[in-house]
Amino acid sequence: MYGNNHHYSAGGNVAVADLSQVERAEFLHKTYQHLAASIIAFIALEALLLNIPGIENLVYSMIGGRFSWFIVLALFMGVSHVATSWAHNATSFHKQYMGLGLYIVAEAIIFVPLMYIAANFAGPEVIPMAALITGVVFGGLTAMVLLSKKDFSFLGSFLAIGGFAALGIIGAGLLFGFSLGTWFAGAMVVFAAGAITYHTSNALHVYKPGQHVAAALGLFASVALLFWYVLSILSSRR
């Protein structure tokens, strides 16, 4: 559940921060418009998947064995890498949208077990509550970055190290069968908040004009990660 971090070349070497205020506002408008569309598409696809007859069989096949979820995560990481690479294509908007669409589909599929468990065992209010908390945190971080206009690109190296450490812990948990617990989920909420801050900052200081699709994908991946662990914490407390 991690979006790749890239430095970009499309649309020239001028970063969005160096554009006029009107052009910068237009880029951000396109980015968040695509982010909103991605979230709506994710919700619609998730609702469709969860209402498929016999979906519980898919859930069991994904998480029923110790190595089943490990394989699912490995496939997700592979697909997300391809999708992110497509979204950062410097020459084809068509391929950028293919990348964003592929990533949304991959997220919707990997969310199925968690959403199914939350909806059927944790209570009907858990998913909306997790969505509300995610939205409030995302809104607060977005306002902080955009109003301060500070460059948080230095977080990239910390996120890379933290991401590899988290993957190692998750992998060890799956291989050796121990539960990661609420503390790990809480740490991942902090990690996701850092990722949102980083990608929001990149929308101003790193991305180039014409890369709003890639910017939206980075933000969507971070929001999905935050929602995943908020929902995990709330579901575990029921």
C-alpha cells in the first residue's frame, strides 16, 4: 500500500511553485479534481465488489492462509509499481490515466477483506467513522501545507526508510504468524500523515505542469493508506 516517489520531467523543468498564481491554482484544481474522482471511483468499485454474491469466498481465499495475504500484497505492490510508472509517463496522457485507473482497481481489490470484515463484524458505523477521521486529517494536513507553502520534500528519505521497515515488519508478521497490533497501526497512521504532507508538498514544489494525474495518484495512495489503518484500528476495537 505504498505509492512510489518520483522526480518528474514532463512539461519542462519549471515546478508548479515557479508558475504564476493563476497557473498554480489551475494545477492544484486539476490535481484535487482528479483525487476526488479517484475516491468516488474507489467507493463505487468497492461497493460493487462487496455486493458480489459469494464475496466471502474471495475474502477467505485472500486471507485464509498465512501465505495467501503475503501473495496478495506482493501482487498489489507489483501492480502499483506498474500503475505509478504509467501515471508518470512524460508523453502520454492516455497512459497516465491508465495508470491511475489501474491503481484504483488494485486498491479496491486489496481493500475487500478489510471492508468486508468491518461491514459485517465491526458495526455499520465503523466505515463512515473511519472515512470521517481520514477526511478531517487529510483536510488539516492539506491546509497546513498549502497555506504555509513550505517544501516538505525532505520527508521523502524518511518515508522511504519507514516504508521498507514497515514492509519488513508486515512480511515477518505474515511469515511467522504474529499479530502486529494496534501500536503498529497507530505508527502507520503517522506514516500515512507524513506521506500526505509529502505528496501535497510535491504538488507545489516537485511536480511539473501537466502532471496532475501523477500528483493525484500520489495523494490517493496516501489517503488510502491512512484510511486503511484508521479503519483497522476502529475495527479491532469492536
